[in-house]
Amino acid sequence: MASGTADVIVVGAGITGCAVALELAREGWAVVVVDARQTAGAGATGAASGIVGFHHRSHEAVAAAWESCQWWTRWSEHLGGVADDRGSAHYRRTGGLVLDTLDADHSHVLGLFDLVGVPYEELTADQIRARFPAVDPSAYGPPVPFGDLGFWRPAHGELRGYYTPDAGYVDDPQLAAHNLMTAARHHGARFRFGETVTMIRRTAHRVAGVRLASGGTIDAPVVVNVAGPASDAVNRLADVTVDMRVRGRPLRVETHAIPAPCGFDLDEGVLVTDHDLGTAFRPQAGGLVHIASIVPDCDPLDWARDPEAYYHAPTEAVYERQAYRVARRLPGLTVPPRPSGLAALYDVTPDRTPVFDRTTLPGFYTASGTSGNAFALAPVAGPMMAELIRACESGHDHDRFPVRYACRATLATIDLGAYSRLRSPTARRPAHVLG
């Protein structure tokens, strides 16, 4: 027995799912969002670092990050002025300092900045010290496991870096998802929480809707899989993985928050991405420093078999390696003896790039593999997916002729083929923050 109908079902109410729902509802689609949790952004989104940075390896990734930044800084405008009773998430423009290895060549990334229009400055070690006195620009890398004899090796040189003044972070990622949900509801989208999808229903020719664990069904000719760490499981339910060269896997990741040293508060601190030591950190309200990671090669990857069953508390091993790496970069930092922070699962692809694409099942789309770094893309991910769905539902062959998205703020053009399930990625660790 059908328990509802819609034009589109969005599976997942994280930051990207809510962004997709808002954009489709704005365009007049009847949208139903289904999520197993009890509110928007309660999964990986709620544990995100909220970081907005631009140092990516491709034109599409830099252009998408720069476009999204414009809307994070104009969040109320992006929401169409719709007010949320819980308040509004805010973008804190701390600026971003990228410290690389001694032999790094920044020319490729900075060339992309020039092409896209991202402002930046190249800084020497002395300029870094003068601008950010709390940060030590000495070279200590490459990263090694905590407990290795080389972990505390003395400095063996000085690092250069580059600074992007517009980088920063969103202060409450879960509230940002709630803001998007509120705006989507304003345009008619319906949200059904506490509901797990157990079947993707189909006809002989296309998707037909979903079946829920509660026993009901929802009929719709379009389904969008935005289920985060459960995305691959939902793709398997739809039987659409056969041609996918890129698939996500749930990876357990921790972030930590500890008291910040003098000179690294919200007024003086900066978002630091540190390839030399394999870490990333930023100031946080309450006199804290928020610690994430770029997951260097020496660190083990904690893949989860079941996206619903994993250890939620921070562990001593991850806490020590992440916190003590930051202590090398912030000499004034004192590391408390007991772990503090959050653990979550992120949906990670081999090349750390999302899959925003159609599938072999007409009407079934996926916005998956967001890899913990795509929180920042939410303001552009919704419009990009809506553009893709609109084109494919009108008969466009996206596999042969990828849709191109025209950015609304920066006027850049993004080739959505960069996010294809059919691309051939090279498995590698991220060049950006995973947290």
C-alpha cells in the first residue's frame, strides 16, 4: 500500500541532501526527504569541521569551492531570506594558511587560483612568523606514526606557504543543514525522519520509488541517493553499481577540540592545513583549537563494514597522533591527557572526489562519496544536482556529453563530468582536510 507520492525522493537529510531538496523544491518539484535519523544533519554533517578551503587539484574542485564560499558568506540570501526558529549558521572568515613540504611545488594550485579568481598571497617562513606568531613554520616532516622515534625529530629547514584570506569555516554544520531543511519546507518539501529505506522500487524501465522499514512505500519517478556513509548500500539496493568505477566506502574519522594556546583565538587564529605534519586545525569558539587531519600515508585507515555500527567515542591512539602533531606546529599548545572530540563515518572515494551523477537505472541519481571535505560544497552541490537531474530527465545523455553548470555568483563554468561515476580515479590520500 502506498503511503505517499512525490516527484522526487531524496534519501538522506545531511547537508548535501537538504541542499538538493531545497533546490528541487524551489524549482517546483514535489520533494520528499527520507532519513533514518531524527533530524537534519544528525550524521556525518553534525561531526564535520565545517572547513571551507580552496586548495584542490582540479579546476572544477577549485571553482566549486570558490562558488560555494560566495554563498556561505551570503547565507541568508542563499536561503531566500527564510528564517529558522533555531537561528542561523555563520561563516567565520579566518583566512587559510597552507603549509606544504620542503620540496612542494605550489604552481599548479596557484595557477588554478589565478584561473578561477581566488585571492592569495605566497608567504616566506619569516612572513608566516610575523603574520601568525603562534605558528611555527619549521619543517618537521614527513609525518610518521606517534610513538615512532622520528616523531619528535628536530627541525630540518623552514617552510614556505600560501594564504587565502577568504577561507574559513561554518560555525555550526548541523544548524546549517537545519537552515536548508527549513528553507526547503518553505517551498513545500516534506521530511520523514526515523524512516529507513529497505528497497528501491522499479518498473521495467525506471525507478518507481522506495519501500520503508515501517512497511510503507513512497511512489516517485526520481530518487536521489544522498545517504552519506550508507550511500553505497543504497546504490546496491538499486542494483546500479555494475558500471561504477568510483564508489564510496564508510571511513571512521575523528576530530578533537582542546584548549588553544595564547595567540590562537578567534581574532588571531587561522585555518591551517599542514602537509608537512599531516594535520589541519583552526580556532574554535570557547578558547579552543579544533583539530582534524589530512590523513597522511603513515596513518591507518579505519574502514567500517557497517555504516550503522562503529565506535562513536574518540580513541587515545588517534587523539595522540593528531593533537601532538598540532603541538609541534603550535609550540604554546598543551595537550590534555584524556581524549576529547567526536568520531563519525565519512563516505570516502579513492580520489576523495564526490560522485554527482545519474546511474544505469533511469530516474535514480547519486550524490555520494563526499569524503568529509564536501560539506563546504553544499551551496553549489544542490544547484549542480538539480541541473543534472533536469537535463537527464529531459533526455540529455550526460554520460556522452557531460552537463556544464554555470555558477551564479562567480560565473565560472563547471564540467559535471568531473564528478562522473565512470571516471578512472587514481587511489590517493587527500590533499585537503578530512574532518
